[in-house]
Amino acid sequence: MPIVRGKTIEILFTQEEIARRNSELAKEIASSEPDNPLVIAILKGSFVFAADLIRAMHGAGISPEVEFISISSYGAGTEAGKPTILRDVETDVKDRNLYIIDDILESGGTLAFTKNLMETRGAKSVSLIAMLDKPTKRKADINADFVGFECPDKFMVGYGMDVGHAFRELPYIGEVVGDA
């Protein structure tokens, strides 16, 4: 198990597994034959996943426009709270087919909030994409249309996900299991 910043990390999904799954997800998305797609990545957690998935989508024949929205649900903690928009999209979403990308679907609050926001703004369709799905923690009545992996009830770090703004740079997804 790798040691990062004095902490031991148990790897749950390797860099290779993630790359393979991103390629599969892009093909699944392409099979839905998206028309004039607009990808909206939820920052900060999804930025690594979104970049890799968008490149995989290009390889699968999809050329989406890309936007970003920054929503805070965690702050520096590990428990989700009320979503707050920190940075909004700049593109008009009216009559567009949207693909909202997030790092993890856990309580569902962030994705439900974002989906509802885009629907009220007139999006033609809104599909949800999550790298990880943690259904045991779901509070909102929502599911992702495309999921990378179902994950256990553990706090995940790496591949853009953090704890207290640390560990985002890891090329794999894992759990901090203790001090080194």
C-alpha cells in the first residue's frame, strides 16, 4: 500500500482499471447518440475524471462542448451538506442535451441539485455521470445514468477526490486507512 503525506492508502481502483472503465463509459455514452452534447463537470472533485472521460468521448466519436460548475457540499470536511454554487456555467443550457459529470454519487444532493437547476433552465435532457456510486449513502431519490464503479461505504480519495483538499493528485482511487 502506498504512503502519501504520511498516510497509508489502500487502493480500490487502479489507474489501469479507471482508464479501461473510462473507455467503456465513453462507448456507452456514444451509443445514446447524443445530439449537440454539452458536458458540465462539477468542480472540484470531478476535474480529473472529466478530463479523461472527455478525451475518451472524443475517441468514441463524440465532440462535446465543455462547461464547469463549482458546487460546494463538503467544504473541508467529510460529511455532505447543502449544495452551494460557487461558480456557475456560462453557456446557455436551454434546449441542450447535457451530461453532468461528478466524482461520486453518494447522498445525491449535489447531482439532484445540479440536475434540477439545469432542467429549470430549459435543458432538453440531463444525463448524470458519476465515477463512483455509493448507493448505501443515498438520501436523494436519484441515480446516475452512467457509472464508473460502485464503491463500498468508505471515504474515497485520489483521482480528483480529496479529504481536506489533499490527495486529489493520486492516479488511483483509494481509502486512507491510517498513518504510515
